[in-house]
Amino acid sequence: MDLEDEEDVGDGEDEGDSDYEYMAGDLAIYDSTLDDVDEILYVKDTLERINQADQGYFNRLLSGMSEPELASFHDNMQTALQLKDREEQVRKQCDEVDAKLHKTIPGQGGNRF
């Protein structure tokens, strides 16, 4: 059998299924409590707890990393914290805008904009 004779795997029944694409495809099928976990911050928090509990063990864990790897590791941790802070700022601003949009109009008895 030639490769030319085989059907393309992507040419299935769901081709052009706008509902599937609109609903985020496979991503919409599963919900998990892990969806809200930032893996880098989780590792950072875990390592901080290890360092507090046993600094010698913590040092042994990181001793296998070269100086450039340690620098990259620390940069990644710092970037993750900055992104988390930025996300919190944006979420707060969105909440403020949402609150303004849903304020009642004075004298209108609870009507919204």
C-alpha cells in the first residue's frame, strides 16, 4: 500500500466542526484542580519549605546544578513571581472595570448601564 493511497488522519468526520473548535476542542473536555497550579511557583514553594526544614538537604539538591543552570533557575523563579504579580494587578483592574460597568444609574431604581 502506498502512502498516497492512505487517507490523511486529519480528514475525519469532525473536519469543519465549528462547534468543536468553538468549545476549545479537547481542552474543554477535562477540568482539573491542577489547572490553577503554576508549576514553577509550586516547585519554588516546595524548595523553600525544604530549605527551611533541612538546609543541608536543600544544598545537596541544588549542588548538581552548574552556575549557569542556577542563574537560569533563579531567573525563571523571579519571572514566575513577576507574572503572578502582574496577573493579580490585571485581575484587580478587570474587577474594578466590571464593578463600574455594573453600577446602578442614580435615580433609575436599580437599572444598569
